[in-house]
Amino acid sequence: MNQMMKQAQQMQEQMVQAQQEAAAEVVEASAGGGMVTVKATGGGEIVGITIDPKAIDPDDPEMLADLVTAAVNEALRSANALMESKVQGMLPGGLGGLGLPGF
């Protein structure tokens, strides 16, 4: 029983380490052929948005909103995939495909 508790604690520490590593990494996604670029951490925090001035059309603000939305969503998907791969890399064989929410 003691051995199982130690293993569970060790696995929890490894998962925390994996989450911290992923949160320290930055992923980047773009939309509109690179007209809008979003950077996010592996923890899902948006850390930067770059908008090409050519993407700003006063007559079509919806287009810019769509580009920003698409780039943010893609950056968050990439951040989630990064977090998932880091955490799954720490799990013992066979546990990586559990489909845990947020991982």
C-alpha cells in the first residue's frame, strides 16, 4: 500500500512538472495568410496578438473579428495539444488515452 501511495505521489509530481513545462512554452497560430497572429502559452494564456495593418478595413470590421477569432481558437487548440502531449508523456503506458478533460 505504501508503494502505491509513493507511486501516486510521484506521478502527481510529474504531472505538475509537465503542466509547468507546457505553461512555459509558447505556441503561435495565424489566420488570413498570416494577417493575424496569436501567441499563447501551453497553459492557454494569450500572450500576444499581431495584426497586419492590411487586415484593418474600416468598411469590414467583421472580417478582422473573424480573423482574430480564428487565430485565437487555433492558438488555444495548439496550446491544449501541447499540454496534452506533455502530460501524456509523463503517464505510464496505457494511461495516455484516458481523455481526461483539460489534458
